[in-house]
Amino acid sequence: MKKTLNTTWVYVLSILGLLCCCFGGLGFIFSGPAYLIAHNKLKDAQQNPDDYEGRFNAMETAKTIALIVLIINILYLAWFIYSLATGDWGEFQEEWRKAMEEMNQKA
């Protein structure tokens, strides 16, 4: 029985990784495994092409998307850590406090 190259999990994890990049780059938790899954499946399929059915191009595309999302997350995580280290966090908290006060005054 032949195994199929199913890209569903790779796409789901990549999309979750893209959505979670807004939380300080924490989407690498999802996009990293998505890339590894796609990479390992492709490597196995290339070593034993007779054991797999399906399109290799679809898994290559899924791997590329997972890699792009992983790079976006790593860059955003690096920026977030840099912002925390350079003191931008205090300014952010001050702006947040002012915005909350304005919302409370309007209500």
C-alpha cells in the first residue's frame, strides 16, 4: 500500500504560525514543525518514490510556505526581543495606558 503526500497538516500549521506571528513571533512554534514535517516527508518520498503516491510539487509548495512563515516569525521574534532589550517596551506601556484612559473617559 502506497503512502500519500498529504499537505493538510503542513498548511494548517503554517497558517496557525502566520496568525501567531502577531504575538511576538511565537508562530515559530507552529511553523517550525510544519517545515520539518514537509522536509522529512519530501526526503522520504525522494528516497523511496515507489512507496509514495501524490504530487511532489504540492509538498514542495507547502514546504516553501512553511519556510516563509518561519522566516517571518523569526524576524518578528528578533524585532520583539530587540524592542524589549532597548527599552521600547516602557514607551509601549505608556501609550497603552493613555489609550485606556481615553477610552474610559469616552465611556
